[in-house]
Amino acid sequence: MKSQVPGLETKSSGLAIFLSFLCPGLGHLYLGKVVRGVAMIIATVVLYFTTYGLWSEAGRLNESWLALTVDLSDKALGDLQYQQFKHVMNYAFVSFGISLVWWVWGMVAARRSCEQFNRRVFTLATNANATASHDYGAAG
């Protein structure tokens, strides 16, 4: 988005939010906050793969537990498998909740960073206009 002062451009908070909707950290990259953006993308990938891994493990444990309950030959092993399944599912739900909060926070953080960026641009533009007006008045 173009500002009133040539050479100074504001950023679209809608675009920053949309990019963070796709992947937390992309909105920060758009705003020029490279270190924060890359760190957020790395954290997102780690968090999402952890969540996926936990859900996959829970599915595997569930299938093996169901196979044991059909067999009924080893009840103790079936109970152990079920307990493991419950623990992994608890971690999977917690990881999913954290992922959801992280995703929403990424969009909110991108919007806030965009507003800060645009305030700085506006301040620079206002100061540049005031300086130009003052210099023009002194010369005249």
C-alpha cells in the first residue's frame, strides 16, 4: 500500500494475517522480520510434525489394541496397550491444542506487528513533512 510520502510504503495487515493463516511466520517475513519469521516457521514445522507423529502413533496403538481385544488371548498385554494408547492420545490432544493456539497467535502477532510497522512509517512520514515544512519556512 502506498503512503502519502514518496518512498515510504505501509504494509497490508490483511495480507500479513492471510500469510500467517497459511503458516505462522510468513506474515512476519512479509513485514521484513526475517529472524522472527524463520524462527516461527521452524517452530511451526516442529510442532505440526510432533502433533502428526503423536496422532499416527495413537492410531497404530489403537489398531494393535483392537487386534488384541478380538484375540482375547492375552488380556494383560491388551490392558497395557490400552494404557499406552490413552497416554499417547492425551499427549496428542495437548499437542493439537498447542498447535491451534500457536496458529491463532501467529495471525494476531502478524496483525500487531503490521500495525507497529505502519505506525513507524506514519511517524517517519509526519516527521519528514514537519522537517520539510520547517526547512522551507526557514529558507523563505
